[in-house]
Amino acid sequence: MPQFDYDLFVIGAGSGGVRAARIAASHGARVAIAEEYRVGGTCVIRGCVPKKLFVLASRFADEFDEAAGFGWSVPAPSFSWRGLVEAKDREIARLENAYVANLEKSSVAIFPTRAEFVGAHTLRLDGGRLVSAAKILIATGGQPVRPHVPGAELALTSNEIFDLPALPETMIIVGGGYIAVEFACLLQRLGVGVTLIYRGEAILRGFDDDVRRVLTEAMGTAGVEVVTRTDLARIEATPNGRKVTLTDGRVREAGAVLVATGRRPNTGGLGLDTVGVEINAAGAVVVDDQSRTMAPLIWAVGDVTNRINLTPVAIREGHAFADTVFGNKPWIADHRHVPSAVFSTPEIGTVGLSEEEARAECGAGVSIYQTSFRAMKATLSGRTDRVFMKLVVDKATDKVIGVHIVGEGAAEMAQLLAISVRMGATKADFDATMPLHPTAAEELVTLRTPVR
């Protein structure tokens, strides 16, 4: 029986890798984890956590504006970008220390280094040190990609945006996914003049079409210029910032450019070809439903597999792997009914199928219930904010197969609604549930007549 330094070696200390390491260790495995940057991964260090903190900071602009309608006299507020960045850094450092402490409490050895395969059970760390493990988990996440256009190196990505020394007066954001949309909304509220450029017909491809329309209108009302059906052709430096040429020939100038045109799995330079780990056309590690790669005794979880690139999904995949392989408690992470949110302002919360997806699956056998109403806060503040809600129902079973919300608290509502959708709640179940008044969420159980 071969002897190894560890029972499990995890490459990457993001959310999925850390969960897998800790759970495997709790089952008695000797575990080590390697991280070349900072423990916590994209979510903690330069993703979900700092992004949400920035979103919350930006929303105070609306709160100050609305307060007068409720009788408050608020002096003209001032904003410190440096103060926000410093506060964000303190919170990230706290979370990183907590991740490290939890690994140490679980007796997981931490190597602050890159790791790459040199054999089926052997990894080389920085400095040339070799370590061996009976089983290896790849959890290296993903990274933003820059478009292949002249001057792309002059643009910021989501890696750098959190640590700018100062905010520019204007910014062009290239992309139409959730990262582009979230930064467009938050930067505009922090005082930046934002133009969003997207090559498609409408932002947030893959989301329900009504949700896309409602958010686009709200962004325009807030002051974000959304330009679609054109793309980035070239970026040039100017004395005052950046000049952008679009594929339709138009030229725009701004203090900075942020490209948020996609992410790719971190699979380069890991030596995966030496051990038979298959990579697909998107650069992701190919795995089965148990997160096993094509190579024996090597698994992969999280964004590096490009399945559903969300932190809770990576955590669930890592936990399932560790329980199955080391705990004799086999189970599989369920990728159905995964709720998602876009922390734009207004925010989006959704679970299940969009109307378009449902009609592709069920044809005419779909009923749509939806409403749009003025938020209660807006009645006194004088703002025009509206809340949008939509239920997608399978007519054959009466099951609610999709819920889509745009408005304050949408993400919180979607998390709870995900339980109902996963359990197979019917429209009749929604109708029979007593409304909680006065709330926005009560509208979800008072929708009586389908709109189509």
C-alpha cells in the first residue's frame, strides 16, 4: 500500500476548497490545502463580499434622498471612497483570518503557494517542494477575461475595481452580465457618470425577458446610460483617461473603462494534461455528477468546473465530495432550483425557470401571473420606484416553476421562495397562504388572474 503525505490535498482555498478540506478533516482525513493568493477565494477577497458591501454603500444615496419625504432634514451628505475601501479591507481581512482559523482548528495544513501536478499523486509547490496525496481536489475557481481588442490592457477588471485609489468622474462599463450591471448601478449612485456598453439586444442574457426590461428601464431612470447592439473595438489612453471606439464607429471618452465580459476557469499552469484531467472547450475541468474528473482519484468543484458559478454551489459541491469520499455518507449536490440574485439597484431575485425557458419546455401549457406596483416607501419619498413580481406556473400540474422579482428585498424573498419551489408548491398553495400586510411580498400570494 503506497504511503502519501496526505489523504487529501486541495488546490485552491476558496469557498468550495475550504469547505471540502474542513469536512474531509472532520472525517479523520489528513488534509492539506494550497492557495497562491489569499485564503477565501474570489467570493471573500474580490467578489461577492466586497461587491455587496459596495452595493450597500451606494444605496445610502437613495436613502438620503428619500428621507425628506418622511420628515427628516438631512444635511448635504459627502462620500469618501477611501473610507469605503479601507472599511472593506478591514472586513475582508477579518473574514480571511476567520477562514484560516477554521482551517487550523480542523487541523488542515495550509500552504501559501501555488501547486501543480507532476504526477497522479504528486504536486510541486513553489520552491520545488514535492508533496504527495492519495486523493486530490481541484478548486482553483475562475478569473475575469479581457476582450481581444487593441488596448484591452488599459481597462480595469473586477479584480482591480475594488482598490482604485480614487473614483473617476465617468466610467464606461463593457458587458451585460450581472457583474457589469451591478457595478453600473453602484458606481452611478457613488457619483460616477456611467455608460454601459453591451453587444446583445438586452442586458442579463439568460434571465427572464420581463426582468431584463424592467431593470433596464430602472437603470435608465437612475441615470445609467445603457447602449446595446454594439461592442468594444479599441481602447486608447488620453490625458484625461480613456477613449473607446465601438464596433459601430462611435467614439466615447471616460475617466476609466471596466471590462466585465466574462470569466474563465483557472486551469492554466496546473499540469492537468500530465495526469489525464480533461478540459472542455471553455477551459473548464470536466467532471461527472459526483465531481470526479476523468483522472482516477482527482476531483474538482466550484467555478473551475463551470457548472453553476455561485459560491453556495461550490460549497455544496465541496461538502458532498468530502462526505462521499471520506465520510461514507454519499450524496450529490443538487443543481436544480438554485436561487440567484443580481445586486443591482433595484435588485433581482429569481428561482426556477424564466417564462421563455418554461415555454420551451411546456409549450402553451404555461400560465403567467405578474404585477408591477409602486413601492410603499415611494409613496412618501416621491420617487418613481416600482416593484415587479412574476410567477411562472405549469398548467398541467399547477406547480410554480419560476419566480422572478425586481425590487427592494428581492434576493431575500427569492431565498425563501426557493424552498417552496423546490418542494413543488402549487399555485393553489400560494393562493391558500395568508398574506402578510403591509409588505411587498404579500403580492406573491394575492395574484389571482393570469396575464397570459
